[in-house]
Amino acid sequence: KQEVTQIPAALSVPEGENLVLNCSFTDSAIYNLQWFRQDPGKGLTSLLLIQSSQREQTSGRLNASLDKSSGRSTLYIAASQPGDSATYLCAALVQGAQKLVFGQGTRLTINP
Amino acid sequence: EPEVTQTPSHQVTQMGQEVILRCVPISNHLYFYWYRQILGQKVEFLVSFYNNEISEKSEIFDDQFSVERPDGSNFTLKIRSTKLEDSAMYFCASKWQGTADTQYFGPGTRLTVL
């Protein structure tokens, strides 16, 4: 059974810093890994999707990497801004299934 | 940009009542999903739907739950007799076609069972 874990549960950094959010998964048999942003009481906004054959994806100040062999993905945020404050979720698409398996999220606070 | 929409945004109901949560997926998408998130917990998969039938469901999705695509645009989740523990945010998602395509999520319906 696939388990997805995100550490830390919460992170607070000053504005302007570069930061890394971590995601680990127990079963390397995944189709892809997706990173989401969730604002309080709101839905899930897809940020980046990395296919199992890819090593990384970039969108603006965001860069996500995937290492299937070690069961890890990271989300790198460059030059953080207060507007980046949100909960970031990673989710793995399990091979042989249609479902995304989510981590519990990292609640990120960027302090002005 | 096309997006998944959900109604209502918040539903309050009494225990034992039936509720129907509605979703309009992105128009050319073929795969549809329901997930839920109990407050403070992980987002959990409930059910996937393709070609007018359930393709996969979780242990949570018992006989009290059903899904339907009544027309070409709506996708609904029905809970027949709500329980207190059904209180959660329910998310609808849709995907175009490929197995590894991005799933796009709606804004969610917050269900409160009293």
C-alpha cells in the first residue's frame, strides 16, 4: 500500500529565502507525482506534475524533482514571497490504479 | 482557462438525511473523481468514474455512497444517509484521457453533518 509522507508539517521562513519542501513515498511504482497548493478552506491548485520518466519540472520560481529509486520528491521555491504562504501537498499516482495518494502537507508561512 | 466547478460551496444537513454534491468537470475530460478531506487530515480518494461506470473505489465508498453522470456535463456524489463522520470537504476532479494526465480539482464542497 502506497504511503506518502511530507516533512516538515510546518515551515516558517523570512521573505526572500529559497526553500525546499520534501515528499517521500514508499512504493516506487508510480505513474507520476503531482504538487498542489491549498489555501485555507479552499480547493487544490495543481502546481507541477512530474512523470515517472522525468527527473524534474519547472514553472516560474518553482522546481520539482523526482527520484523514484529513493522514493523522494522535492519542491524548490526560489525567492519566496508572502503570497507563497499556503499548504503544499504532494500526491503520487499509483500504478495500476486511478487514484492519487496524498501526503499530509507542509504548511508554509513566509514572513514579510 | 477551463476549470472544475462544484456546488454548493457549503452544505449543512442533519444526520440521516440524503445529500447530493454536484460537480461540472472540464468539458472534454473523460475521467472523473471524488476525494474528501476531513478537517486536519489527508485528502483521501473515494471513487473514480470512466465510461459511465465506476472504475475504482476505496473502502470508504460503501453502499451509502453513489455517483452518477446524469447528463453530459454534471457529475454527482450522493450520500444516502449522512453520518457525523461524513463531515468533510469533498473535492471533485477530472482528467482528460491519459493515465498519467494531470487531475484538475474543483474548489470543494464543505459538508457539515449535525
